[in-house]
Amino acid sequence: MDLDGTLADYHGWIGIHHIGKAITPMVERVQRWIGEGKKVKIFTARASEGPAAIEFIHAWLDQQGLPKLEVTNVKDFGMTELWDDRCVSVETNTGQIKNHAG
């Protein structure tokens, strides 16, 4: 789950200390997934800013009533979906774009 623009309101980079207000439907979705036993990770470029950035993310998650989720900027083979405000979905093994007007 992407953070900026997907889970949290985002209007441009201010710094690792600033994370926008929660986007309620997405927070509720993450809570539901966790309740269903699904593993959820925060996938964000902020992770490249180091441990301090991750501490701010964990504090923000706690304020939203979410657990201390893994924060990463690296995909892995266990990933089944990526929810992001910038993604373009491509059909597996075809190169066909599934959800983009461009």
C-alpha cells in the first residue's frame, strides 16, 4: 500500500516529518485486510530516506489506529498487489495496459 496520495493526503514533498491526513476509506481497507489476516506493507519512496523516515511513518500509522507495518521501497516475490496513486496496471505477459487512459 502506497503512503502518499493513497493512504495519506499528499500535495507535494515537504519532508520526512510531514505526512498528510489519513484517507479514511483506505485506512479502513487496510484495517479490514489486517483483520482478514492479510499481510500489508507500506510501499513508499520515503523508505529511501532512512530509519528516521520510517519512524515518522510508524508514528503516523499508530495515530491512525494501524499497527507498526513493515515499510519498504523494494518489491518482493511475495507481493500480490500494489495499491498506488501512480500505478498503471499492465496485463501479465502481454504488455496490454488495463486501466490507463493514456
